[in-house]
Amino acid sequence: MQKNFKPHPNSFKNTFCVFKEVLPEAIEGLKIQFQSKAGSTYYYTEAGMYRVSNHWGRLANSKWRLVALEPETESKTKIGFAAWSEFYPDNADEKLYYIQADYKKNTVNYQHKNNPEYDKKAILRTSFETTKRIKQIRNLQQLTSWAKHFDYEDIDELRGTIIHKLIYTEKTLDEIKRETQWDATTKEI
């Protein structure tokens, strides 16, 4: 029998959390403890929260993301789990987020500075600044028109150089592009 564990109602407000997808067996025998107006269901345990939902991302005043299983499950509705220690504070004013790029999968995302995997090297930014940089990085990843002004042999290497600087410096994209173009031309001399 499941012990009835109930977190404080305000413990999820203004939080950032990355849930990890789990299979349906994880919630077998658990009792639904909350159902949102949007249809998401929540199961609370002493270890953390299970959330069953077909929508992830910005939720009211929180940012909750799901890391899907690989290979990805077919169902649009996913079950995610997060330990209570993985809910981090969120607000618009503080520099709470850093950017993480996966060059092999050609993806980019943001993480919270309280994440134990944070290496303290990537620049911390506000949520607005982080969103702006991520948009720039995704354009670099998905488009090629920006590269026509560069003299390069390998566009993936050029992308990697620019993206790395967007993550690890305060320089603007224009400054990075000028610097990278200048670096490329001076190597030929």
C-alpha cells in the first residue's frame, strides 16, 4: 500500500526541473494525487514526483522539461520522474541558466546552475538571455545561409567554433562572427 506523501502546495511554483521518462510500470500501484485542468496527473512519493502528461516545457510559472527514453516511446503521453532535489528555483532576474550543446545530436538546451553536472565554465545567463542565445545556436545548427561570408573547409567545425564561443563567452554573435572570420583569414597569411 502506498504511503500518502503530499508535498507543500507551493513547492513547485517558480521552479525548473528536468524529468526523465520512465515506463508505465513505474507508477503501477501508485495513487493519483493531483490532476491538472489540462489533464496531467501527478503521483507523489518520498523520493520524488511522477508526472503523466502530453505537454512539457513552460507550465504556468515553471519550466519543466522531459528527457525522453532512447529509443523514444511511441505514445504522445509520457511519464516523467524527478527527485525532489532536482527542482531548482526559477525567476526572470537572476543568472540561473547555462547552455549545453550536443554536437553529435545537433541539439542545444539549457540547464540550471544547481545541476550537479554544471562545470562552472559555461556562462550563466538570465532566462531571457539564455532563450536568445539558444535561438541563435539553433539557427547556426539548422541553417547554412549564415556561412556564405566565411572561408571554411568544414561547416560543422565552423559551427562548433561559433557555438562554443556563444556558450563560453559574453561576446555577441556579431563579435564572434567577425572574430572567427578574421581568425580564418589570418591563418592563410
